[in-house]
Amino acid sequence: MSGAAPTRDDFADGVLVLGAGIAGLCTALAAAPRRVLVLCPDEPGRSSSSWLAQGGIAAPIGPFDSVDIHVGDTLSVAGHAADPIAAARVISGAREAIDFLVAAGVPFDREGGAWSLHLEAGHRLARVVHALGDRSGAAIVAALWEQVRVASHITVRCGWRATTLATDAAGQVVGVHALDDAGRPVLLQAAETVLATGGAGRLFRYTTNGPWAAGDGLAMALAVGARTAALEFVQFHPTALRVQTDPLPLLTEALRGAGARLVTTSGEALMAGRHPLGDLAPRDVVARAVWERAQAGADVRLDARRVFASTAGAAFPGARATALQHGIDPARELLPVTAAAHYHMGGVLVDDEGRTTIPGLWACGEVSYTGLHGANRLASNSLLEAVVCGRSAGAALALRPNQSRGPAVPVVPATATDVEGALAWQSLRQRMWQQMGPVRDGASLAAAITETATIHASLPVGEHALRQRYALALAMMQAAAAREESRGAHYRQDFPARDESRDGPQAVFPRVAA
């Protein structure tokens, strides 16, 4: 493809949505009657982190729950860094979001005539709504795809992958440079471009994220100068099934809510004495405990035998099937687990409706930073954010008049990744796991920054995706090095205490130039 002139695909009066997870699909549906083009790199829905999500949606809809209680739990877990206004705004939209999804055909689980609500780490009350047990993400995405399929204002192109954002001479985003389903370079023009590309877990060697969650949307935004926030805050899930697959299968946190416990093969209760909530402590605390014991040579396991040997196991058909697929009977055997990169709290800074700091560019879902999560995400708040903020962005776009933007500035056509590029990618993933994992320190980060910057400078200009991923990883490392404290999911071995003078929503903004 090198040297090939891109074909033009004019969608200049419409909205371009990059990504087909829950946030992207909600945006596309809510943007009617605007013309919407959705790009997804793989089979509809199944390539998204939304599809893999097991836990469900946190919503204060139980008889003793309230928006205020849910907001309080969110702020408590967020490392004194979430925006209380943003948290209240998103959580206040939970009931409407659930009603919307029910109307879209999502088969949420019920117990009699009431919601089936589950308890997860950091929540004081059971408030997580599941669909099809622990297959909530897949159930929600499937229902939304049915709505998209019959929506006359939406066109979907599967197998298409954006490589860089297209900008005009004034720096406005005017669409994307992409590769179509045959690998040919295409310039897609659009009045407004929405990033709904998910997270960045694939930057790490061990992750629960699928093949396309490599931070590409965030990296593209960073490349055009969009303001970002909280790049250093990566949530590691404490219970990924430790098997020889990439990504690692996730064992939902709700298993511990149902009574599963973390242990070592020597019989040690892993969370004993580490936190008042024990196995249901916030994810950063549990993930760090799993990481530290594994680094010390312990064989960490999840004991879910009582759960799967009882009627409670019926709520986790996906986890049971996954374990059996890997030759483990969860009703009789301990499940080997590891911490793994799971969710990125950082992202492109957006306003209440999803606008970024670059004209023509919007973002929603995990790629964005709304202020809801701060330095640590409360379990199952992410799907809620995807629905509420995706619908908010779509509604704003529906009312927005077409903007006048200039022609796209030409870029060097994308080149295919060669063997050396593939090795550079694997090297980056390993480095991110070692130096940007659940426990960090300044000396290791400094060495990683130097090595990453050196390799980045040597990458071919046409290796857009790899160059942008390296730039994003470098920005994340620099943010982690600059934050000489421990806060939420960011733990510095050499600065184990939180700097209380940084508390508040402003605590997460970047401290170095990206």
C-alpha cells in the first residue's frame, strides 16, 4: 500500500463514529436524524470490550438505594479524584439508561417481578443489573445491534480500520484516514467524528481486552493535540484466568460478591488483614495484592467451589463454561488467576456532551475522560457511562448544524507492519506490563521512558498505528513518572502515600506535555 493515493469517501454532512461497542452504538442511535457512518474493525460487536463485559451495569434502582449513595461509593473508590458533578450527572441518568435498554430488547435478569441486583467490590449495596447472568455485555451489544440494523439513518462498515485522524489546515478534525475491508487507504470525510474506540489494555502483555483495545482512538487524539487526562491510571482486574490465551478470560468480580475467595495453594487467605472489605476491597487494592504475591512466587487461586457447587453457580454460566473449556471444574478445583490490565480511567478530555478540545472531534465511552472514574473506577460504572454519555453525545450531534471545515491535509499512506514492527509491538507490551503494572517506581519508569522514546524515534513514518501506540505509551509513562504519589490505581513503591494537597477533580490532569 505504500505510495498508493487514498480514494475519497465523502460523508461531509454526516457523523462518523469510530467503534461499535455500547458507547458507539448508543451515539449512533441517538444522533438521528443525522446521517451516521459507523466503522468497526471486526465482526459486529464481538470485537469490542463491551461484548466481553460480564458484570453488568451499576444503577441505583434498588428499593433502598439512591443516586446520592451511588455517587458516594463512586467518589470513595475514585482515589479522591473524581468530579462529583460529573458523577452525579452520569448516575442520575441510570434509570433512564436502563429503561432505554429494556425498550431496546436487553433481557435483564429478574427475580420474580423485581430486578436481580448483584453486589460488586466497592459498592455498599447490591445495584449491578445483569443480563443473561455473566454475559451482560454480549446481551446489551446484541440488542443494540438489532436497533442499529433497522435504523435508516445509520450505515455500518465492518472490517474498516481508522489509522489517523484527518485534519484541515486550521487543525479541525474533518474525518479519518482509514483502511477499508480490502486494506486499501481511504479518506473518510465527516462533519463530526466521534471516538468510541474503547480502552488501551492491549498495550500490556497481560490483559482481558480484545485485539482492538490498543488505545488507538486515544493515540489518534493525542497525535492531533487533543487534551487528555488521567493517562497514568490503569485499572488491573485481579481475577483473570491464568491460562495460555491472549487476551486472558475474565472471572467476574461478582463471583467474589457471591462468596468466592482469593487464596494461595499453601492455604493463605490472600486478602486477610489487607483491607476491611477483604475480598471485596476496591480493585486496585485486590489487584496489587494478587500482583505482589505472584511476584513473590505464590500461586494465587480463586476458590469458587462453594459458589459453583450450589445454586448460586447458575448466575455465572460464562465463567463456568470458560473454566471447563480450559480443563478446570470450578465446582471441584481452584481457579488459577492473575492481575491483568482491564480498564483505562484516562482518556480524551470531554465536556458534558462529549466534545473534545479539538473542533470536529468528540469522544465517549472508555476512550474519554468525563471525570466519573477519577483515579479508580467503581465496578460496573463503565457500561453505565457508555450508555449515558453515548446517548448524550448523540443527542447533541442530532441538533448540531453542519460545520464548515477545510479539506484534509495529506498524510503519508499507512504501511503494513513488518516483522520488526511486530517485535517492537511485543516489546512495548512487555515493557508496559513490567514498568506500568500494578506496582511502579521512578527508576524503572525512567528507564522505560528512555527505551520507549528511542524505539519510537526509529519507527518508519508510515507505521501510523505503531508510532501512535508508542507515543501514547510514552505519555502514560511520563504521567506515571510525574505523579510522585500513590492514588487509586496508580501505586508508586517509592511514593506509597497519597498527596492530599492534590485531592479533587484537578488531581488527574496531566502534569507533563504529552
